[in-house]
Amino acid sequence: MFAPSLLRQASSFRKVNSLRPVISFRGFASQVKKDGRLAGKVALITGASSGIGKETSLLFAREGASLVLVDVDDKRGNEVTQAIKDMGAPAIYVHADVSKMKDSENMVAVAEKEYGKLNIVFNNAGISHADDDDAVKTSEEVFDLTMNINVKGVFAGCKYAVPALKRAGGGSIINTASFVAILGAATPQIAYTASKGAVLSMTRELAVIHAREGIRVNALCPGPLRTELLMKYLNTDEKKNRRLVHVPLGRFGEAAEIANGVLFLASDESSFVTGSTFLVDGGMSLSYLCFSSLEGITAAYVTPL
């Protein structure tokens, strides 16, 4: 049970979160920087039609990159692509199911054919299945589907991206993991948590293997975000506060804030950064420092039933 002071704090978190920052790069639609942080670079982004992928695509375009947007949602993927073209930035859309090796191979081939090179790959596509639960309740079908998209999809993206980046003289790969790869999840989601742990481990190994080839590989570990994916589960104030009580900043992150982290890892500003566990989580991974007064709880990250 939470101490009374923490319950009051949880209530205040809801008020803080209602004042969340309004961050969107759509407001910069006419401001493509010729000398931007990604000027002259070609970037491929999977899961580009929504959430982190969408905001990263818009930010990368503003910073001068040429874009290859990848998704299975053709309608929304093409809408984001058109929005980038309207900014005056180069962009193409490629339909690809990242769990299929041929699709992943094709998306990289299209990027090189269209732009002549590939410098940045953001393996961001992933799912969190509604029927993902604990080890007893989660079906084999849900577990396999999650692994195929979240793990095999990242493997495939790296498999075909590495040779392309080598041909370009090096580059940056960013793989989306999660804070749950570090802490585990308080709400059972065994397949998702296992998949993100796999992404984190895979990223570390790839970083070591390809470092001397001029290829940097980093794992992006977002905390809980105000995205469509998460908000459909946390659909009441009670559910939201159960998560927010663990976030020292007292609010959900925004996809555009995560995009800023991706931009850093993609740019030359992070030239000495590889193999990192890049946490953008509002301090959640350190929350045991803030909530040490919880009674009867020894784990750092525990959500009450």
C-alpha cells in the first residue's frame, strides 16, 4: 500500500500532466534547415506513420535529412510522407512488414536506389498486444507475433542496414527498446518486456561488432508516453496515476520529446556514443530514490493492484 503522502502526490501528478508541454514539429512545416543537423544524410525510419516514428520523421526532415518512411499503415504513412514533401524535404514511403525478411531487405534497397546511400536507420516499428499478459495467460501466438515484429524486425533491419551503412562510409543505427528492458513491467506484458530486453542485448552486441566499421548502434529506451498505443490501455485517471506515481517529473512524455533523443543519436553530435542504453523516461528508472518511503515494498518499480 502507498503511504498517504504518495497518494496525494499521485493526485497532484494528474494536475501536472494536464499542463504537459505542447510539442509538435508540424508548426515548423516551412522551415527545412539547409544547414540542419542531418543535412546531406539519408534516414530510414520504420513505424513512421504514428507516435515516435512520425514525430522523428518530421524532425529529421526539418533538420535536412532525406527520408524513407516505412510502415504497414499505408494511409497514414503516405499522409506523413506528403506532409514532409509539403515542407520541401525529400521523402518516399515504402510499405514493409518488418517481420518479413524480404520486406526489410527491400526497404533498404529502395533507400539506396532512390538516394544513392543510407546513413541512418531507426528501427522503431513494434507492437504491444492487447492479449499480452503474464507467462501463464499469454498465448504462444501472441508471444510469437510480438517477437517476430519487435525482435526479428530489428534483427532484419540491422542485417540489411549494416552493409548499406558500410557502403556509405559508416552511420548510425537506433533501435527502439524500452524502460521495461531495464526495470521489467509492473503490469504483466511478458512478451513485450522480453522482446525489448532482446533488442537491448542485440544492440549492445552489434555496437561492439561494428564499431571499427564506423557504425554506431544505440538503444533508445523511452519511458511511458502520451501515445495512442499507451493511452488506449491507461484510459482512466486511476490507471494513469498508477503509472505516473513512478515518474519523478510527474507526467507522461511526448513523442516529440523522444524524437529529440533520436535526433541526437542520429547526428554527428553523438559521434562518441555507441552501445548506449539511452533512457528518456522522466527519471522513472531512478524512481526508487524518490519513493523510498513505500511501506513493505523492496523493488524499485512496483505498481499496486
